[in-house]
Amino acid sequence: MPRITTIALDADDTLWQNEQFFRLTEQRFSDLLRDYTDAPDLTERLITATARNLQFYGFGAKGFALSMVETALEVTEHRVPGTVIAEILAAGRELLDYPLETLPYVDAALEHLQHRYRLIVITKGDIFDQERKLAASGLADYFAAVEVVADKTEAVYRRIFARHTEGAEHTIMAGNSLKSDILPAIAAGAFAAHVPHDLTWSYEHAEEPADHPRYTRIAHLGELQAAIDRLEASN
């Protein structure tokens, strides 16, 4: 098997914490609407609106904030006061200002891996926010390239692999989302390492390709080197 020469990494909830702040904002959203609706499925309606609006607003905090406003208007039949809308928007802005917290093992793993592999980031979301987080993380110097994309599809991965790697067959994609990081990267011809996160958004769930020869699952990025060695030995 050709040796893996490039490691592509997801960012949110792979390199640093992200979803936990969205969960806190969901709770804040529910608290703000408590006096204006008794809808029992408020969080589910917000999640549905956010997923529905991905085609318009994309992934990230800005689209989530707009989806909160839309959901607040829907569930209150437009009776929600402007002051509450303002607080919802403020909660959305706070998502862009939470302190950056890298996940365990990330710094040590990247320090080791940079000497053997070309490292790149492939992440979804708002480009301004993702660039801010990368700069705040202190990890930017490890990466030869950063791609912020509207969505992660097989075609997107093929284009990025052609641009930044020696080919998909020489590349492994590591991330927490089976739907976005693993399945389309494998379909594009790459290897893939799933790094589960306890708070991965339900939209990103998919069936694990457990028996695929180019797939592996690891507990954290500190296990990635050993996983690559196993994949290279078995393929």
C-alpha cells in the first residue's frame, strides 16, 4: 500500500471544544422563551430549523443565531418581545467569543505528527469564526493548509486532496463526524479515522463503516499514529 503522507483534520470537536457551547446556548434560548411559550419540543424545533436552514446560512454560529430567532417567532406566533429577540441575538454573538479550549492530546499529537506528515485542516463553518478559532488555538503553525468549506462531500474532498496532497490514497481524514468527516472521505478514496466526541450534533450521526479496510476508530488524536501504522500494515 502507498504510505500515508498527509493527515487531514476536522476542527470543531476534533481539535477544540465547540458543541458544548451550542448546548449552553440552546439552554439559554429555552430559558428566554419560558414565559412566552409552553411548547414541549422547543429544542427539537430549534434543531430542525437549524438543519433546514443549512442550505441558506451554512454551518456555524451565525446561522444558528438566525435559526433561534426564526424558531422564537414561530413558537410564539410572533408575540415574542423585541427585547427577547435582542437577547437571543446576544446569545448568538457570545458563541463567537467563548474561550478556545483544545481537546486532550491534541497539542502533543500534532507536535509528533508534523515531523512525519503534511497536516491540513478541512472544516465547515463561517470562515471568519474558524480563522479566529484557529488563531486562538495556537495550532496554526502545524498546518500546511486550511480549507473552510460550506459542506463536506465526496466531491469537496476530491478537490481538496488533489490540491493539497499526493492523492487520496496517501491521505487520512480524522474527525468526530461520521457523516461529514468519515464517509465522504472514504468515498473519495482516502483513509479515515473516527475520533468520537460525546456531544456530536445529531445531524452529524451516521452508520459506522466498521468493516471498511480503510477505516479505523480511535479514542483521541494521541492514538492516531498507531492507527495509521495499523492501516498501512493491513492494506
